Amino acid sequence: MIALLNRFQDALEATRRLDFLGPLLLRLYLVPVFWMAGTQKLKDIDATAAWFGNPDWGLGLPFPELLAWAAALTEAGGAILLLFGFAVRWISIPLIVTMLVAIFAVHWPYGWQAIADPSAPFANERVLAAAEKLERARSILREHGNYDWLTASGRFVVLNNGIEFAATYLVMLVALFFSGAGRWLSIDYWLARRFRMSR
């Protein structure tokens, strides 16, 4: 029995030859996330800075112009660096900071869930209250609208805007910080092979 288990373990260990796939997939998943976030901020940096700074309807952060530019350039530039696997551990640090700011300054008051689903774990009062509102909206649309056409691209949901997505991206960035860009398909790997491993 032990010999059979050892064979299975040896087969499992053989998959380590493909260990570059984990960091590569994390990087490629995060590229469009940060590219969209950064370029959307850059499209109207004045509005982004206003949202960052306004305490009434925005985040109320200090130095809003500086932080808006820092966040936008970190996200858009970070997407490019992640794509090519260049300075991945270094860019993970400011991207982690942007996710922490997003979690605590934007999403924290809404709890965990990004989409309100009362049947999911961590459903807070806001999420539970959304179920009745969503059902009422569906009923109005069925009665007064073309419901089949309206739902042809997907079902109606209530955006809860909780920390779920930002926390997921944070975990992925922490993994990249510790693992690096991965072997073979990253500039970091080839630079390290050329300049660091020769010492």
C-alpha cells in the first residue's frame, strides 16, 4: 500500500515541471482587471480625484489628485508589467496597497458579497433586504416590460459592492508577491537567470 501511495506521490511531484503555469495564470487573470480599473481612472482623472477627495459622496481621502494618479498609473502600469512578467514582485506591493485601500475605503461597509445573494454565506442585513427589492423589480419588469428580452444577456441581480472581488485580487497578488512571475514565460525569470544566478 505504501509503495502504491509513493507512486501516486511521485506522479504528483512530476507535475512540478509545470509549476510556471500557476503564476502565469494568476498574472493573466489580473491583467484585464487592473488594465480596466487603471484606464477608467485615467479617462477622467479629474472625476477620479474628485471622488477620492470628496467626503460627502466620495472616499474623503487626503491628497486626492496625488492618490488618483498613483492608483491609476499603478493599476494600468501594473497590468502591463504583469502581462510581460516584469518586476512582478515589486509591482505586487503597490497593487496590494491599492486593493487594501479599495477593501477598507470603498467596499468594507457592504460586507463580503459583491452580488447580493441571500442564500450565500456571509449574507448581511443589506443583502437579505435586497432579495425583496429584487423580486419586486422583477415583478414590475414582467408586468410592464419585455422581461425575456431584458434577461436574455443574464439575470437581474443587485450589486452589493462588498469586498469579495477586491479580497480575491488581494490574495492573488500576495501569492504572486511570494512566488514571483514564474519560470519560462516571464521577463523576470530570464533576467534572474542572466544576472542573478551567475553570481
